[in-house]
Amino acid sequence: MDAQLIKECEEKALSWLNSPYYDDETKAEIKAMLDNEDKNPLVDAFYQSLEFGTGGLRGIMGAGTNRMNKYIVGMATQGFANYINKAFPGGGKSVVVGHDCRNNGRMFAESVADIFSANGIKVYLFESLRPTPEISFAIRQLGAVAGVNVTASHNPREYNGYKAYWSDGAQVLAPHDTGIIEEVNKVKIEDVKFEGNKDLITIIGGEMDYDYMMAVKEAMVDQDVIMRQKDLNIVYSPMHGTGRVIVPLCLRSWGFQNINVVPEQMVIDGNFPTVVSPNPENAEAMTLGMKLGTKLNADLVIASDPDADRLAIVCRDPKGDWIIINGNQTAMMFCYYIINIVTTEVIAKMAEKNHVELRDCYTGFKWIAREIAISEGKQKYIGGGEESFGFLPYDKVRDKDSPASICLICEIAAWAKDQGKTLYDLLMDIYLEYGFSYEHTINVVKPGKTGADEIKAMMENFRANRPKEIAGSKVVLTRDFKTLKKYDALGNESPLVMPATSNVLQYFCEDGTKVSVRPSGTEPKIKFYLELKDTMGCANCYQGCVERAKAKVEEVKKSLGI
């Protein structure tokens, strides 16, 4: 390891150790890192400052500049408060603060509330853990100018985070994102006002839960179909998180009566003891739900992630085996149902055929929220989704919303059952009408400082050496969202019109293959999103399409050197 880098990290650590602003517990953790012969933990904790990005903060909890702790959270909140006071110089402004089930979540949330209040900003602090979409809803409902939810979403147990919202209930966008970051970067630890003004902190809870639950009901399409299939056999898991109360309540308010919960995962626990990682994209996390679903002969198994913005859906195939519906398939079913009574390219065909406008935007619901805001009062929003298991079926919230999406997917399952079909059958209907599409995500994990450097080098290499073909198929279009340029098959360059830049590359091939590459914004990994095409003549052809697609995945990996 670079001796100069170690020296720089030791100097940063010593500045914390010798400062009067950090507590004894933090100093003991730092001293242990300094005394350790293995300097990797020290370097990882201090080689950079945990970046307050356009979505807020997210990182591993612990002492250090590159860790989530009350001091890093404090400086971020002080900078956010400074920006709010500049943007809204008058009095009477307020913010909403919430948290999920993660370790230190309540402590971080109370610290955030104290700092906002110490800066003269009224705070609505939720009494206990609440879903991310309810925080978004509450900001709009209370007329707040901003909000914070302390959550690391679906990340592993050692993480926590901080999502920053603006007055529209969406995560912050330009110009506020860069303005907040500038203010945060100015703050030193001695500037943070940790002592709160309790007179400016109001605890909220049950009434907001009710208002949110009533708003979720607005996503309902057909009450009659639910009444006919009110005994739909549903198994639900909150994965130890915030959906444990609100999701069953919402389902019952819609009219569903046969709701079974996974008891082991109803326990609030930031250590997530029943899963390796509380990510609904991972099949392992759904094991207990599927086991209970088999025992109860359930129609479907559903889960939400710890902050209840993402959802996972599991249904049965014709053999009776459980299969997980991926994020794009989920979005397809939502759009298919909503139109007929992230977006995969199949949805584009669906929208075109039914004369519905489809808008393709960056990954992240703040960009979907932007599109809602642009057309508010002009066009009706019917739904938005992304590959990573998130959907928003109504416009009362401006972030992913699993309670509303779970209720709607159960309505769709009821609609299918009304016709003697399952969700799996519905998916086959979509593929038969619009063509088969197979989505696969490859995560290449690169932890620590060396990993970050490797990910950067990989992106630079892909950008500098655009592939001419992938898995034997000619690349006919490359889109670079960092440089906002696109290139045709001959290498001709033209502008790519987008509202902002993003470190993403996309390759479109002659045979319909689509590959998107981007570093994760929240975890030490680089992600490759694959979408592969095929034709499907009958429902029985599905497995053949899947097997061909899986073989094609290996060819794509070989072509890209991953």
C-alpha cells in the first residue's frame, strides 16, 4: 500500500483523536485503527470524505471521514440547513425527518432533527420507523420545504444512509443538489449546531399514516375485481423493516382479507438476522417467504425492502415452482394492466401500441419525479418504474412506493385469477403479444480504495475503447451519458440530449441486445444491465427462450471481459 496515502490517513485520524469535538467512543475506535499493523481499515475509513452526493449520503457505519457517523451526518445536515435558510430566508419553514430499521437510525434521525431545529427550522419528526414513500408523502402533505430519511435502503447491515428531499417530495435535483453540496463542503465540525431547539420539533405518526394509507388507495384501478377475489392468498414479508404495519393495513383497506406474514421477518432488526442481505433482488432473501407460501399454498409471495420503497414478487410457474418476477417484468405487468383497463424496451412497444407516451430517463426516481413535475396538470401520470425493483403507480408520492405497488400487484393477481390465470400466465401473455425480453444484472464487487480505483479504470477503458460488437452482434449505437454524446455503427458522433450528465454507458446491438454499464452510487461495485431479445411463439416456448438467453449472457460477459 502507498506509504504516502497511509501517512495522510494517519494524519487525518490523529486530527480526530486530538480534537475536542469527538466523543470517547469514536476516539477509541480511531486509536484501535492507528495501533493496528494492518492499515487497510484505517485507509478505508479516512482515504476520502464520505461524499454528500445528489441523493444524500450512504456508507458503512463507523469512525472516520469515509464512514456514516453522527459527525459526518451532522456536517451534512448543517450544510443542508444553511442552504434551506438561504433558499427560504423568511420564517415558518419546516422539514420532515424519518428513519428506517437500521442500527443507529433513530440516533441519526434525532441528531438531524436537533440540528435543523437549532438553525431555526421547524421539524416534523416521525415517532418511529416509517417507509421512505411516506416521508415523501408527508413533505407534500405538510407543505414542508425539504426532508431527510435516514436509510440505506437495501444495502447490507453494516450500512446506513441519508436521503435528502426537496419541497416536491422528490430527492433533490438541480439547482438545489449542487447548491446543497457546496454548502455541505464548507462546513467544519465546529460549525455544527448539535444542541436542538425542542420547541421546534413536533412528533408525528398515526394521523400521517392514515392520510398516507388513504392516498395509497388512489392507486386502485378496479375495486370490483378485488371484491370478487378478496380471498387471494397473499404472503408478505417486510424483511425486518418499515413495511411491517403499513403494508398489511393498506392491503386490508383495499379489501384483501387473506394476508399472511412471515413471522421471523416481522421483527424489527437492523442486523437482518434471517437474510444475508435485505435486498429483494436476491433470491436468498425470499427463501422464508417462499417456504411459507408453499406451506399455505399461496397465490403469490411479496416482500418490501427495509425502507419499503422496493418490492419483490414471487409467483408460481405451471410446474408449481416459485419464480421471482424481476424489476422490468414487474413494471411490464403494471403498465400492461393500467394501460389496458426502467424500463424495458418491451414497455416502449406496449406504450406505442396503446398510444401512451413513454419517457425514458435516468435511473433513480428523482428523475421520474422530475417528469411528473414537468407534466403536472397537463398529462395524466399512470406509472413509472426501474429495473431495480421499484415502481410508483400514482403521483401522491415522488419516490418508489412499495405499499402502493404491493397493493396494485395484488389487484393485478386478482384480475388474472378472475380469468383463471396466474401472474405467470399474465407475463406469458405479455411476451406473446410484445416479444420476449430477458434481463440480467451482473455485479462486479470491488471494495475499498483499490476497488474504487479499479472501477474508475474500468469505466475509463469502456469509454475509450467502445466495443464494435458484443456476443457476435454489431453495436449499432453507443450512448455516453457522462459526455452526453452518442455514436452510430460507423463511429459518427452526435449530441445526446439529457437534463444532466451521469457516469453511464449504453450499447445497443443489431440483434436487439442492450447493455448498460454504470458504477453503483451506493455500493462498491460496477453494474452491467443486460437485456436480450428473442421471439416466443407460444407459452411453452418460454423456457427455451430463457435457456438461450442465459447462454447469451455468458457470451456477453466474455465479449466485455467481465
